Amino acid sequence: MKSQLRIFYLLIILLMLGCNQTNHEKELHANLNQVYNGPIIDMHLHAYKDENPLFGQTHPPTLRGQTFEGVKTVEELKQEVLKRFEKYHIVKAVVGNGEVWLNDDSDRILVGGANKPIDSLEKQFRDGKLKVIAEMAPFYAGMKASDSTQMPYFELAQKLNIPVGFHVLPGGPNYGFHLMPEMLGGMRVYNANPLQLEEVFVRFPNLKLYMMHGGWPYIEDVKAMMYAHPNLYLDIAVINWILPKKECYKFLEDLIDAGFGNRIMYGSDQMVWPQTIDVGIETINSADFLTLDQKEDIFYDNAAEFLGLSEEEIKKHKKGRR
């Protein structure tokens, strides 16, 4: 009789464990399929003061096979981007040449600047109109981060205690060297490996720096650099709309599995194709391997930490949203 009771109780326990496991799996599955609707920080956008050769251009087919129609004017670009700020609750955005939009949305715009003389950038900072030195892109001129012409920019960033956004692969449209040689003829794959930033950190160990475009496809080098340098973050601009989803997800999942999920930030690299913001956000929200917390990290929390936003500002951004 006692042995029968033991068997009975054992069966009850096993059934309870099975139910608990099933409920846990259901909760996990539900969490993985939630859409994030909270605040977003876009770490990589562009504005233009004057006409740009890209205006009106159709982006060539991405590796997903998508094309995007370019806006035709400076004003159209601004309106289309600001419209998406409202639609997606983008509360902060690092905008290259952002000073031209600052009067339109000063709460959201974090002005990025790089391709100017050092003294001009320092004055811009003193005037309250420079928050990030970005986008540094010697890649397009065939130079690496270690080039002597680039060092003063890193030195200034460390001196002013502001972040740097540095261009690594990928960048420009796929096959850009062949499609737009007059604009992108200086591109070289060997100039875009994340390892070029090693000497920068050796010289400026307190520098806060993020790799724009994430460093795909150099996943092992990216992991090695992030392992070695705690102040190194990355944005996923371009790779979240130009790569096939499966490839983008493989890159992201590998970084998260390696323990670097707290240093991945959302970015769009919107140039003259505002639709890339829509596609980039959808790519992260439809990633079925990401929990809602991980989406929140990528879309907001990691960038808020990197940028040093105050607790008060973070609470304001998150109030009533997720």
C-alpha cells in the first residue's frame, strides 16, 4: 500500500512539474513574440543643409531585394524623418549635421559632427551644439582609424568627454564601389575591419566609442574587441535593413550569446531614404529570438546608458510606454 502511495504522489509531482514547465514555455513564447512600443534612440541619422547627390536617387536592391525611393529635397527629408520620430516614439537621435534641424526638434536632436576642423568642433561643443563626434568615416578616403589625421578627433572626444561614432563595415549600398565610383571610389574592405580601433583605445583608454554599422561580417573580431574594451558599443544601422533578416539575426544572436547584449544599440543610418527607419525597426521587432527586455535594451536602454541620460529623463521617456 505504501509503495502504491509513493507511486501515486510521484505521478502527481511529475504532472505538476510538467504543467509548470508548459506554463513557463508559454510565457517565454509569449514574451518572444511581443512588439516593443516604448521609447527608441536612433544612434545614426543624417541631415543635410544643402542639396546632396543622393536626393531623388533610388537605392539599388539591397541583399533583401528591396529598393527605396529617395526624397527630393532637404525639406522633404526633414519632414519625413520628424514624422517617423512621432510615429515610433523616437525620443533621441544622433544626427550628422543635426544643427540644421535643431530648431525644429531640439529635445530629440543630438548633433553629430566630424568632418570639420578641430577648433570648429570644439567651438560647436562650447556653444551647446555638438553632442557626439560622428560620423567619422575615413573609410571613404581609403584611411584607417590609426591614420595621424584622425587622432585629433579621438583626442578631442576624450577631452570633452563625448562619444565617438566610427564607421566600419558595412557602409554605403552593397556594391557601392561599383555602382557609385564617383562618390564611393575610396571604399576598401580592408579599411573597415573593427580591429583598426585597437590602437585608438590604447592611446585613449577612456574614450567612449561605438562602431557604426556593427562591424558585420567580422563577428569574431567584433567579439574580441568588445571583450577587450568595455567602452566599445555598436549600432546596427544598415545591417537591419540591407542584410537578409536571417543574416542580420545570426550576427545579433551571436553577439548576445557571447554576453554583449547590453552594448548593442539601434540605428538606422537614414540618409535620403526615410523608409529605412521603418524597415530597421520592424526587423528588430519581428526577431523571434529576442525577448521584450532584449528589444528594449537594443532600442533604448543600452543607448541611454552609453549617452549618460539622467534617471529623470529616462523615466520621462518611459512613462506609460513599453
